[in-house]
Amino acid sequence: MGEAGDSQQRIEQLLYAYAECIDAGDFAGVGALFAEGEIRAAGDGPQIRGAEAVQQLYAATVRLYGDGTPRTKHVTSNVIVQIDEVVGTATARSYFTVLQQLEDFPLQVIVAGRYHDTFARIDGVWRFGVRRMYLDLQGDLGRHLLVALPRSA
């Protein structure tokens, strides 16, 4: 596999690591993915920058259960990556679908949307730059989040 193929694989691994960390309730792991980056809500939403701030954001907004997880599965799909190997930057667009199940809550999709991400190669390692989140479809988020989100238009 050439350099571009290797870069694409590394970037996709970051996308999937994010989902895996959230579903495991590993908010320190989510934060570590953004040590040099930030998360922004679409539009004029807040900018949360760096590992500690991102970890605190998730700890303050995502409900965890007795097993230490949010009882969710974040599915990332429709990944489109564009890489500039010379400059060491990349962008990615992807969809996310979040499923949740609890003893009193049947398995269902609770939210779906899109990520628009930027990446930078720092000391030879691909890192998140900026993740913008767009919520397109919202179901019952009451058992997942500790805060209410505005409804999509």
C-alpha cells in the first residue's frame, strides 16, 4: 500500500477510534484523540479544544450506566477522505448513526448526522484538527445525554 493508502487507513482508524472510545465510556481516550484538536458544534456552537477540555465535555454531557458505558453503538459510515500528502493535511466527511439499548429501552437509533473533520500530520502521525458535528435526525436522546439539545430544523 502506498503512502496515500497508508494515510487514508490511519485517518479512518481515528474516525473509528472516536466511536469505540465513546461506546466504551472512555472519555479520556476521546480527549486524547483531540490533544492537538478541537470539537465544534455546527454553526455558532462552542469550540472545545484539547484533551482535557474534550474529556470534560463528554463527562459532563454523556450519561454512563452501571457497566461504565453509555450503552450505545456509534456507527461511522460513508467515509470520504481527501489527503494532501505534501502539506500533511486531510479532510474527511462521514455519517454517524447512534444506537442505544437499555433494559427498559428497546434497541433503536437515537441520533444520526454528519462529521466534517480536518486532520494534520504532526511528527509523522495523523491527528484530529477540527471535528464539526451536524445533527440531522434526532430521536429519544434522554437516556444518552445529560443535557438537552436543540431540535434540528
